[in-house]
Amino acid sequence: MGKIKNLEELTGIIKQERKKGRKVVLANGVFDLLHVGHIRYLKEAKSLGDILIVAVNDDRSARLIKGEGRPVVPEEERIEVLSAISYIDYLVKFSQPTVEKIILTLRPDIQAKGTDYTIETVPEAEVVRSYGGEIAITGDPKLHSTSAILGKMKVKEH
């Protein structure tokens, strides 16, 4: 699993990439039941820079965000599936409700968030701006979600 790194490893990697003049993009999420909305979000995020790092909520933080019964797919499996996507360069797991700690450590040039956010509602926007980073909203309109998929599955069971 060469793409999966801890924060310390990523710090060294990013330092080397910056020496080469590469632009770093950070995207994050739970990525429970990977769907086309996730793919479009991540693909557009990658198009904004050279290195795409994807931070993935661990099971505990995913449950806090999404509620009881979630995630459906355990963190190690979610990360393994994401690692198969060719345009994702690195993955890191995190346990906080936001990626503020990762942002403060890695200082990505761009933090990409999905279209369920606006520039004004990104929780870490102030932190990103504090060092001169940018916020980008990427992906298609929020027409796809794991919650909607799970809702359809429950309807069909009856």
C-alpha cells in the first residue's frame, strides 16, 4: 500500500515535492460506498495541482459525522478502494471532525471540498487562508450521496 502514509511521512514527501515546484491539493471525506460524485470531486481536485492527497475519516469520526450505523464500509477497506484510483497520489487517515490538523501540518496549496460546501462554509477556510492557501469547490452538483444510495436500498428491501 505505497500510497497510504501517516502525517509524518507525508510531511517529508511534500517537502521534496515542493522543492520540485509541485502544487499540492488536499481533498477529504468519509468516502463510504464510493460513488460517481466522489470520483468527480476527486478528479477535478487533482486537475488543480500536481499532487493529490486524500484524507479519509476513520470509522469513529465518520460515525460522529454521519450517525449510527455508518460507515457501512470499514476505514481500511475505504482506503484500499481509494488507493486503486490512479490520480490519487497519497492517502492519510484522520480521526478529527475536520482536517485542520492535516492542513496546518502539510499546508496544501489548495484545499478542495465538494459541492455540498461553498467557499464561505468550508470549516477549515480560515486556517487555509492563514498561510496563503486557496479553497476550491470541485465536483458535480450534489446529486449523489451514500445516504441516498442507502435510502434507496432500504426502500427496495420491503
